[in-house]
Amino acid sequence: MKHLLLTTIAAVLLAGCAMTQPQKSVELPTTKTPDISILDAVSAGNVDVVKMYLSDGLDLNLKYEQWFSTTLLHRAVAADQEEIVKLLIDRGADVNAKDINSNAPLSLTGIHGNVSVADLLVSSGADLNYKGFGGWTPLHMAAFKGQMHLVNYLVSRKGAEVEIKDDGGTTALHCAAFKGHNNVINFLFLKDANVNAMGDQGTTPLDAAIEGGQDESATLIRSIGGMTFEELKAEYSTRIRA
């Protein structure tokens, strides 16, 4: 681990009263070394300590190997520390930095669904449709976690692509269906998401809902025209023979 080395600040030297008088030894004041690490300070939202580290010249974009090569900005987003996120961005943190899993800070906003944090990142140049681990975009994660306000922000306000697929060919609708987030399912459908989008393994959103044990979601998806892969295949065969 690369520890930050805090330097001692030079104190103001006191002059003696007279050349003939003996000098009194004076204990020089020094900076107080923070009793918590920068990573813990970021996670805890300790702004004063973070500022202390930054004032000592800490590399904002340093990747911490013990935390999956994440940067301080990744850490702040994951901990939902909005004030720290703003501070780091204002100081020049890379909003598109990648961790060991190829996730950018915006990829992590779905954990808490904080729209304000997402907006800070997007407004500072974060890639809205960036594909992180497994090809998931921020919308995939938000849909999977059921973060309706964040889903709305990404799609309605910023224009995130609702049909973009991950490395397995699944969409945000698949993610919402698998977890049973009916409000997200309805929203994405109204935003023209393909209710029968097919993954690389032939999985549709209805298949995802069934696989996830989400009976209510399966009923909902059927009501808006969703079908399983096998049903779609059978329907296609019927049309071919007709």
C-alpha cells in the first residue's frame, strides 16, 4: 500500500530579546497527522481530513490496488459521499477512471441511486453509456438495483440508450425483470424498450423474470406483449408454415 507521507510545516522562528540574552528553546508546531487513512476518510465523508491529504499534494487519480484499483472518486461514489464527490471533481479527479473491473465511477451510482452524484459526474464529462464489468452500463446497474429515480434521470434527462446490450446480450429490461422491479419495467417499456429483446442465449425479459422467480413481473411482462424464447420460436415457426 502506498501511504501518504505528510511533511512537517516550517514554523515561525522567534527572535531573542537581545544578543546578550540566552536563547530559549522553542518547540516548533507541526501538522497533525490524520489518524485515519485517506480511503477511510473518503468513505466516512470526513471532508476536513480529505482536504488535508489533498493539500499535501496527494495524486487524485492514484489507483489503490488493495481496493481493486479504484480511485478516491470510485470510493466516494460507492460510499454515497456527495460532498466528497464534488470536492474531488472540483480538484480535477478523472470522472472516467477505470478500476480493475473496468468500472468507472458512474458505473457505481446504481448502488445508492443518488441522482445528484450521478449528475455531478455526467455534468463533468462521465460517459453516460460506458460499458463496465460484463458490459453493464450505468443504466443496467440502476435497473438491476431498482433505482427508479436514477433510471429516470439517465433515460429521460440524459438520453441513456435503453436498448444497449451487455456482453451477454441482455438489456436493462432484462435486469429489472430478473429482480422484479415492476416500476422500472413499466418505465422502460414506455420508453420503447423492446419487451422481447433477446440475449445471446436466447433469454427474453420474460425468461429473466421467470428465472428470477418474479411471478408478478412475469405477469406484467406478458400483459405488455412479452414472450419466452420458446414461445417466440414457436410463433415464428407457425408464421413460416403459414
